[in-house]
Amino acid sequence: MQIYKVGGAVRDRLLGREVSDIDWVVVGATAEAMQAQGFRPVGADFPVFLHPQTGEEYALARTERKSGQGYGGFTFHASPDVTLEEDLTRRDLTINAMAEDDDGQVIDPYGGLQDLEDRLLRHVSPAFAEDPLRVLRVARFAARYAPLGFHVADETQALMHQLAESGELKALTPERSWKEISRALMEPRPDVFIQVLRDCGALAELLPELDALFGVPQPEAHHPEVDTGVHCLMVLQQCAQHEQPLTVRWACLLHDLGKGRTPPEEWPRHIAHEHRGRKLIDAVNQRCKVPKDCAELALLVGEYHTHGHRALELRANTLLELLQSFDVYRRPQRFEEFIAACEMDARGRLGLEQREYPQSAYLRGAMQAARAVAVQPLVQQGFRGAELGEALKGERLKALKAYKAGAGGE
């Protein structure tokens, strides 16, 4: 029995990055031998065991063979005669196909060390094209390591294009796709993730509503970058720079989907794109089985982000309706995330990345003014039920008018 550290732990140590998870591969062992040493089996599809003390995962060396469509369409074979090199050859990228023995010696049968040096994301073998999930994984690694200068190798890009054209991406389950998308959006360069998918044709398969934004112009006065798709990538960059949570990043990615449905004869204006976008955002949320918090914020940002930009001009009753839409009395954090998304949208424009966004403080102040209205005095005055609701709404409207007057509004 020989045990090797493999994959990401080896890669990140060599890159000088913090190592969080460690994976181990065991060569020359059987499941029975592992259990005899106290390892606990956890793998349903292939033999993976938890170390009795550390709880880290140890997998028996295995080979795999394509047996069906999609991510799960593989037959695995684990036995004591599977070599380390055979196990490593089934991995996606050369930089993930290195191992390390007890002495810290790196075993690198597929050129991962050189590719680390060359900052190259390159596939290990032609079997890469058998697993459609790898398109998303490579794009995610590109988003993670772009700040270090990594890029996708031409030959790997060609295989990703082949996968995108094959229809195999449609065999991915929404759960697997969302796991990769959500992780990629939280990387240092989520815009690179989207760009890599677009370059190989995968974005048109996975998120056609987003792919449709590229090449759609916007008014140069408001959007010096002009292209709507490019704008969305710039907004994602701002999200990463300002360390926004996943909810905000997802909302920012989808906020302008309605512009993809503007008739070309109306370009570069996009009147009512907020309303057109709602159905598209809802469709993407449902197709990707997006978690509720991300899905709800995306719909709200898509519909109301232009309200956010025009906040200082809004009438008090419109401002109140906006606050009611977000249920700021019970869910103030969601409105804070909306404000953040609006600010990222405003900054995600060529040359305007450092612009001031006074709307943030103004909207926050409006929320506080409305939330400060107490219910109890109205109850003491005898208001009940629907009448109480109307009276409360009237008091909040008064508070917002006073706030606007104090803030220099109408």
C-alpha cells in the first residue's frame, strides 16, 4: 500500500497558496485492507474512505471509462493493480494531475510543473472531452488563477468547443452546473469565467439569455463601454473587487437580460428592459435551480435597478413602493444587497469605476426613515387590521417626505 497526496493540495503548495483541503490516493490496496486499518467507507460510486483520525478523504487508485451521457456517465474500476499514473491520467488538467510522496517528492507524469511555470491550463488526455462538467471546471480555474497570469491552452479550448457543440452540456444536472457557477462567481475574476465559457461556445448552451447581450449596444453617454455583455463583465469585476456576496454577484450577472430582447431598430436605447428582463431572469433561476435568496434578489434587482440609479429623483410615494417591494421592515439586509448591486452596476462602466454613488447613502437613509415609524402609537389610537395598514403606510409616507426635504429632495 502506497499513499500519495494528489491534486489541488500539490498544485497550491507549488503556487505558494494556502492549502485548505487535502486529497489522498492509495495505490496497491483493497477496500477490505482499508477498513481493516480503521478507514470508514463513504463513496457510493467508487471506494473513498475517511481517515480514522483526521477525517481526510483517501480514495483507492482507479480508472474510469465512459459509459453514458453527462457527468455521471462513467464506469469506475478500482483495484490494487491500478498504478498512480493511471489514476492521474483521468484527471482534468495537468496542474491537477500531480502527486507527492511521503518525502515531498513530486510525481509529475503529464507536465504539470511546466504548465505551472508557463501559467497554462491544459488537459491531461483526450478523455477530457468525455466529461462536460470539465468545461465549467476549467473556466472556474481560469477565474481563480487569472490574477497569476494563467490562461487556457489552445488545444484545451478546442476540446471545450467540441464539448459545447456536442450537446453534452445539456446532460449536466442543474445542481452540478449551479455548484460550479456559484463557486466560479466567488473567484477573484468571475468575469473571466463567463468570458472563457463564451469563447468556447458553452455560454450560448448554458446561459443563452446572457450570451445574447454581447454585441448589443447601449447609449455611449451612460455606457462608454457600449457593449451590454462587456458591461455585465465589468460589473462582475466590481463585485469581486468589492467582495460582494454570491447573492449580489448573481443579481449583477442577470440584471440587464431584458436588453437582449430589445428590437434592434430601437438600439441603443432599451426602454422597459427591466420588465422584459423579469421573465428571462425567472427562467434562468428555474432552469439552474438557483437558491431562493439568489433568485429573489436577481428578480428584484432586474426590475428595480434603474429606480436605484434615479433614487434622488423619486417621489416619496415611489420611494415607499420601492421599500415595500423589498419588505425592508422584515428583511432590511436584502435591500442593502440591492443597494450594493446598484452601486456595482454604476461602477461597472468604462472609466467610471471610481465614481461616487450618493444613491447608496440616500436609499439607506430612506429605509431607516421608513423603518423608524412606530406601529404602537397607531394601535393606541384604535387602528386595526386593514385600517392600521393604511395608517402605517400614511405615516411612512410622511416620514419619507420629511426625509426627502431634509436631504435636499423635493
